[in-house]
Amino acid sequence: MVTSIIDHMARCTAPVRGHRTSAAAADCPACGSRYSRPSYSNYGSYSPPSPSYYSSSGRSGAALSSGGGSGRSVKPRWSRAGSSVLYTPTQVLALTPVRNSVERLAKRPGLRDVFLCHAWDDRQGAAKELHDLLESLGVSVWFSEKDVGLGVPLLRAIDKGLANSRVGIVLVTPALLRRLPAEGIADKELSALLAGERLVPIVHDTTYEALREVSPLLGSRSGLSTAEEPMADVAAKLAELVAL
């Protein structure tokens, strides 16, 4: 035992180089084994979560979304149990005031769920597609193509439709952008809808940047865009928004 101690002291570099750091101690022929760095081989290697953890469907992990905001997908308070419809935080923020208006008007009988504002040129195209999708989901829609009869003054019919609908949605298309500067019927509809928290812009085949150039006030309202999700998904979100 004494011999081993003497041998250790003879080989130890502490009297000359010191052991003030673990690196210096590890370099000592006598003490190095006591200060050697631990081996991590038994801990295995770390692997980041697989891409399947992040799913735009939101069924597992932290879902990603192409919508703005934080890139997460969430469910708003008005989503029903079992609903598979997901929203970005930005969409929830934009739609919550509209939902509040829906709930305030819930006790008024005879109201349509939605007033659909659109450009005349879209009446047989995108506007009809959105109308048909909404009605297939049980949403009652005021739509000029079916709700303005022959011989009925258009402006009077629009005023009645606006007064008897909980929510207004405006389908923003290149055709609407062309007509807004002319201050036509669509502009009058928008003025009424913008007066309250009852308007949801739906941008289709154009951008919010283009909308802001034509109508900064309307462009300041966040809504939904078919560039981020199909028209069917937009309709599903609108259907949830107005469901009572």
C-alpha cells in the first residue's frame, strides 16, 4: 500500500503543474483516470421529433398551418365536440368578434345565417360555388341570384337581405376589385357590413395586398383565403362560425 502511494506521488504532476482545472487533472498520469470525462455511449443518441409529429391536420403533435400567426392550428371556443375543423390563431382572432355578433343576434327569429356579397361577374362562378358549399352544410345564405325576384328593385332587396342576416361575407375576387372603385352596389353592401363586426372577407384568386390597394378599410379586416386552403375548407369554417 505504501509502495503504491509513493509511486502515485512520483508520477503526479500536481506539485509542478497544479490540478486547478479538470483538464489539468485529466492530463496527470497519476490522477487522470479519476477526472476523465464521462462516456455518453450508454445514453444513446438524441433524435429530433420526426416530421410526422407536425401535421397540418392537427391530429397529432403541434400542428402547422399555412395561415399567418404562430403557425399553429387551434380550435376556437365555438367549435363543437368532435369537429375536425382547425384554424390558425390569426383566423380565430379575426373571427371572434364576428362570432360574438352571431351570438348577440341569436334570439332574433327569421334571420339568414349569411349575406353573400359578390361581384356581378362572379354570380355563376366562385360566388355560386361558395353559396352551394355553404347550403350543403346547412347554412342559410342570402344570394342575389335566388333572392332577388324579377321586377324587385335590387337596392331594396339588398337592404332587406342585409337587415335580415347575421353575418356578411364578401367574396374578394379580381372582378370585385375592378368594381369597387366605381362605387357600385357591392360598395354599398360593404359600407353597411363594415359598420358592425359582421364582415368576413374571403379572398379568392387575388391577395390581401391587392385588396388594400383598392380598399384600405376592407383590406384591414382579416378573414379567410382560398390561397391558404380550399374553398370547401373555407365554407366549413364559415358554417361553424354561424352555427347556433
